[in-house]
Amino acid sequence: MNLPLVSVVITTKNEKKNIENCLISIQNQTYSNVEIIVVDNYSTDTTKDIALKYTLLVFDKGPERSAQRNFGMIEVAKGDYVMFVDADMILSPFIVEECVNTSPLSPLLKGEGYVALHISEIVLGKNFFSKVRRFERTFYDGTVIDGARFFKKAAFVQVGGFDESMSGPEDWDIDKKMKQIGKIGLVSKKPDLDRTLNLKEWILYSFVKERGVDPSDFGTVIFHNEAEFDLKKYLSKKGYYAKSFNGYIEKWGKDDPDIQKQFGIMYRFFGVFFENGKWKELAKHPILTFGMYFLRFMVGVRFLLR
């Protein structure tokens, strides 16, 4: 059986602390036909030297991550499918297999018009606000707050890839473009018991568990190895991304239903956390819920000050 090639693109800039674990996680996928592409933004540390130990496909490209992703996913990638990740992300060992549909759980080959997939992210970290961020992120899976990471390459090329004028909302923008030609699915993050029994043998099992998460509790997910939560850095990053929001809103129109949800108080503060019975999780975890609403309020203030 000839397995379709999957091109995984990692964008980097001075990521020597994170890049190796990301590369190891890709190298140790249960799916064998994967090419690794690293698109670096002219790092001044040893990021590229580390990357070259795992792949010869290491390139320099700037000025921002949208241009880096487009270069890797359109110009370099030879795969039938393309996927992008950040250097501080660790892929659970079954992700590519599930996405390509060597497993029947994946929606891409069910003939239902899917052109891309959302993949759940699990935020690592042990301090209180890292736990809050991990809790908050679970509410966004498959919603308009989420962003696809795995694409049929032909569809990605058809819509022109990422809008390179944006750095922040480009993930929402690509979702809207993909939805014009097909549907975006969500890969199940529920653990497969037959597989998770063997996860303790995974090379990165201990690394992830030491950062507050047992990989055996999850199936097909990305572990986001962000540094322990720092409010000042978090708000600074959100402020940087917010600089592109006006252009994104103007592009699609303030009356667009997705825009209204992404920037509207009712959905961002209530709807996304209450829909489809998700409110039950809020009731189960009142302290985390309080922390989450504190962060939402602070991000909202930062957005208004953009």
C-alpha cells in the first residue's frame, strides 16, 4: 500500500530550547511517510543546526510566520497533505496517522467534503494560570475560535494559503477561505485504549508528564509546550496579534457571522463556554473558571487598547 506523503512544516526563530522535541515527536509518528520542513526566520542561535540533524529541508524565510508557512506548505512541500506546527509543539505519536485516515476515525476520506482538520491542543504547565489556559483551550475545539492545522494541499493552494498581511488572525482567515470550498473536521482527542496502554514507551512521555499532563489521558492531540504562564508576556503577545485584527475585520466585514462571534462579547465570554452542554465543565471547575474569566477580561482590555 502506497501511503500518501504528509509534509509537516515548522516555523522557527531562535527556538533552540524547543525545536528538538518538536522534531523528535514528528520523527516518532506511527505514520511512516512524512517529510519534515523547517522554515526559519534567520535565527541567531543554534536552531538550524539542531534542525539539520533531523531533516535537510531547512530554509530561511521572513518576515513573518504567514510567509514562512506559505513558503513551506506551497513552494517546498511535496506532500498530498500539509500540516503546520510551531516549534514549541509536540505531536502525540498518532496524529498524522489519524489525520490521513489510516484509521477509520478520521473524517478526511469519508467522502463528506472535508478539506482541512482541527486538532485539539493541550497546553502544558504546572502553575495555576497554565492550568487555566489548558482548561480554556478545551472549549475552543472545532469552533470559530479554533484554527485548522492539517490540509489537503491542493485545497490549501487553491485558496492561496495564508494572508501574508496578517500575523495573528491569519489562522481564522485561512479557516474562512477553506470553508468556501469545503468543510473543516475535528479529529477526536479521545484516547484509544489499545494505544494509550503503550504510551509510556513513547520517547517524550516523561517530558510531557513532568509538565503537568499525562499523555495517556489523550489520543490525537498536540501538546503545546509553552513556558509556564507569565501574564505580562501573554498580554504582550495578544497585543501584538491584535494589530492585524482591523485588517481581518475589514476583509470579511464586521457583519460576518464568524467575525461577530470571534470579536463579540456574548460569544467570547459566554457562548463558546456554554454551547453544546460545555457549561457543565464550568460548574465542575469553579476555580479554573474564575481564572479563565479573569484572563478573558484582561485580554479584552488589551484588545480595546490596541
